[in-house]
Amino acid sequence: MPGTFFKSLASGSSGNCSVITDGEFMLVIDFGISLKRFTAFLNDEGLEPDSIALMISHEHSDHAGNVKLFRKKISGEIYARRKTLEACGVSGYAMQENMAFGSFSVSSVGVSHDAVDPVGFVIERSGRKISVVTDLGTVSEGLIDAMSGSSIIGIEANHDLEMLMNGRYPEHLKRRISGPKGHLSNDQCASLVASVYSGDARVILMHLSKENNRPEIARNTVISAMVSAGISSPDVMVATQEAGSDKIFL
Ligand SMILES: [Zn+2]
Ligand SMILES: [Zn+2]
């Protein structure tokens, strides 16, 4: 449907924000970008949604750094797990596991990350599923179940493990990033994508490390795993810090 799309506005450790809209209602996932950038996006796209809801995945500043500004300047409600709202120091609604927003229904799925109550989001509309899951160190069976069959798979491919281990980060940071409450490597991302993929899903690799990854390495790793799993002509793109992703129509 025209006007119904997903887009990442920015993805990476310097700021994250994605939107899903049906033209009337806009779901915003995370607000780690500037207010200026967000409003410029609305203006450039000519979007004037009747209502906006912000959902916060977890309290880290690259996801929640500007939620107070959102609260002040944008007329929209904020939803997050109760502990996450507290950690962000912002008022809002406690996110239930399943919630309806306009024509969308949203499940928040707990993930393993070093935050108070981090979640990924699985959004459904007219039988189509969009997963947006970043900032996790391991993949649970529950997450695979929740993401299975998504038409749009927005998933973290944070680092190439070899680049991370041979890179200049201090040891404690290497351990944190590669640990169970850190971030997904390209290989972890690839095996997750191969196991949840169905039909003609479009894959968007998100939250790539500038230091420990390269878009082509991430993309090739995921495509190889998909091809090995028997998926022909995989559709895999990379969301960047500067430009996010293309608009993907639902
Ligand atoms: Zn992050
Ligand atoms: Zn994080």
C-alpha cells in the first residue's frame, strides 16, 4: 500500500531510529538521533501523521539519548518496558508484550543485552511481519519463533569477530561486545537470518560497527549463509549510520 513503509533513519552506535507508518499512524523505534534530523525527515517526506508512538528498545544513549526531547517537542506517546522508562528518566506507558497501535500490532521480545530490560520488536500489519531487533549478544529460541516468517527482517550485524578480536579495542570491551549480553557478530546474524527467513523476505543489516565491520563483509557473510541454507537470490541491504536504509514499502 503506498504510504505504508518501513525505514531506518540511522543505525549504529552513534544513534538509532526507525519508523513504520501507514500514512496516518507512525511507530517510531528508538530515538537516539537529533530532533532536527527527525523533523527534517518528516518534512522531506511530506509526512504529517495523525499520531506518533515512540517505542524504546532499551536505555542506551544511542537508542534513547533524545527521548526527553521527543517528550518535549513531539506530540506522541512513549512506550517502553517499565524499567526502561525508569532508566531513561522519562514518563510513558509500560509496554505490554502485545499491543495494538493503529493498524499495527506489536510484540516486544526480550533479548540478551547489558541493559535493564532490553527488547526487540516484531510488528504485524495485514498479515505481514516486520522484525526490528538490534543490540543482543545471543539468540534465543523464543526470538527465532517470534521473528520467523517476517517479510522485513531488520537485524543487527554488529561486528566481524576477527576484526573485533584483532582490532584496537581494549580487552574488556572486546569481551563485552562478543559476550552473551553484547552484540551479534556477522556469523550469529547470518545463522539467525537463515533460520527465520521465509518467502521473499527483505533483510536489512543494522547497527554495524564502524570500527569492527564493513558493509560488504557483513552482507557477504549473511548472503553466503542464506545461499548455503538453500535460499536463492537473497535480498540483503545494509542500514548505515548516516543514511539509514531505503524506504521499504509493505
Ligand atoms: Zn545500540
Ligand atoms: Zn545497547
